[in-house]
Amino acid sequence: MTAAVRFEAVRKVYGRVVAVDRIDLSLEPGTFVGLIGHNGAGKSTSLRMLMGLLRPSEGRVFVRGVDVAASPREARKHLGAVPEEPSLYPYLSAKEFLEFVAEVRGGGDVGAALELTGLGADADRLIREYSQGMRRKTALAAAMLGEPGVLVLDEALNGLDPPSAARVKAALRRACDRGQTVILSTHVVETVQAVSDRVVMLARGRVVADERVSDIGSAGLEALFLQRIAETQPES
């Protein structure tokens, strides 16, 4: 089976700063993956390389067997993404924006996407009038249009009210059940433990834990996180 996502010895360097240090990682289809790590661990840099927004300094990133750097347009056909700061068209309504995304992608259930946003009559208001949470819901709905093989969500649940967060989590779980792969980057370890099948932990640009959530002991994910972070501290 072709991996949904594969990192092969991926390294990203900015001058003297090593943001990602030779990551090897393979994610299978139909898996909900939680990506966690301290500030500066390399999470967002890794996701930006996966989305084709950055090129690796070394190594290769694949989406559904497609080399992202070599064939970015083909790779994006398999991706739905919500960056940490999503950029939307402020002078479109949510409904118009989702219709535009569906047209660009060659299809998608706009009605279901609008239902996911929970915006109701506000779906006809201009996006520039939306709160941060309303914009994020619109970006999430757009990312899921057309059921892309891989969903990349960088802190995408931040700012959602509890009913919206529950609705989105349920939709993401259904996506995994259909065979899509979800990668959720977040600082909230409780969310990862509640919704993920697998957790990948980064520290100082490296994978320091890759565990099935069901295999994490009774101490919980937060204890494992603190332990692995402590283990990566440089000796004084």
C-alpha cells in the first residue's frame, strides 16, 4: 500500500539554524495523526514542506507517492490544508468562497461544507466581517471539499467554540473512516489524545516519539511529552 505521506531523510536549514533534522516518517491512509512538539520543534516547517510552501534542504517529501518538490501541482491534488494563519478572500461570502474552491478542484459537496461551518445565514455575509473563529471554520470546510486524500491542519481547531469543535472533530473522524489521512498539529495534548490514532512528537527538529495512542500508558500523553522533551535537553 502506498503511504499517504512519507518523509525521507528530510532536513530544512535556515542559515545556521536547523529547523528539521533528517526526519523519516511514513503515515498510512485512514489514520488520524496528532503532531505535537514544543515551540520551534519543527512542526510548522514540516507541514509547510508537505504543503509545498517550502522546499527541503535535503531529502524528499511524498504525498500519495508524488514527490511534493518535484511535482507540486500534482501533489496538491491530494491535499487539503489549513495553515496556522489561513488566507481567505475577504470580499467573498463563505458560500461564494466554497463554491469557488469546488470549481477549482473540479467538484465537492458545497452544501455539506456549509453545514460543517455551522454559519447558517452568516454564510452569505462577506468574510471580511467574520470573527477569527468563523474564518477558521470556513477554511476547514474549504480544505475538506472534494475529500482530498490528506488533510493538513496546523493549529486548525484554535478559536473554535465547543459545538463547532465537536462538529469538526466528528467530520474529521468520518474522513479517516473513508480512508483519508488527517494530520493535526496542535499544542493541546488533550485534544491529540482524545481524537488521534497515532501521535508523532517532534523536539529540536527530530522525531522523538511515534506511538499509537492506544499504546500510551496510564500516565498519559502529557507525561510522555514532558519526558521526551526533558531527554532532548542539551547537557549543561
